[in-house]
Amino acid sequence: MIITLTPEDGSPARQIHDQISGRVTTGQLGRGERLPSVRQLAADLAVAPGTVAKAYRSLETDGLLVSRARSGTRVSDQAAPVSSAVAQAARQLAGTARREGLSLEQTLRMLRTTW
């Protein structure tokens, strides 16, 4: 799993959450797919295990992940990807916002206002 952490994009836990959430909602991570263990992902990203655990707990709360002792963390059977049209529109919005110099927060604020 490729996750990229950057200093300007918020806390590492939030970035992990957002990137995994994005992969689930776009279908890049499918239902039942197993994620790396907390310790493995923490080692891969050079962050504390508690940071990954916090992101995983948040994703469980969102209904996207399910964790079970001895069987690991998997994408929830209830997690459903969005349509390809919505995913494409989101990619276009993100690209345009970046080119225009908008931050993620500004882009989200604009999207919430439009919604």
C-alpha cells in the first residue's frame, strides 16, 4: 500500500485516514482486502504505531475498516466505492484546485458551500 506523508498536509494520522478512505471509496481497496498491520504500516511510514492505530480506529468508526484479533484489519464488507463519474469529478476538482493554488481546506470549504 502506498501512502505518502507530507508536513504540509496535516497530521500523519489524518493523512493515513484520508488516503486509505480515498482508496476504499474509489475501489482501489476492495471489500475484505487486508491492510498491513499497525506495526508494519508504522514501520513503513516511519511513524509511531499509535499514529496508525488512531487512523485505523477512525476508519473503523467511519465503517470503512473492521479489525479482529488474529485476523488483522480488513476493508469492511459494508464499504462501497463511489461511481467512477464521481471519482473522476473529484480528481478533476483536486487537480484544478492545486493548479489554482488552493489548499485542501479551502477546496473543502468551497465544496461544502456548494453542497
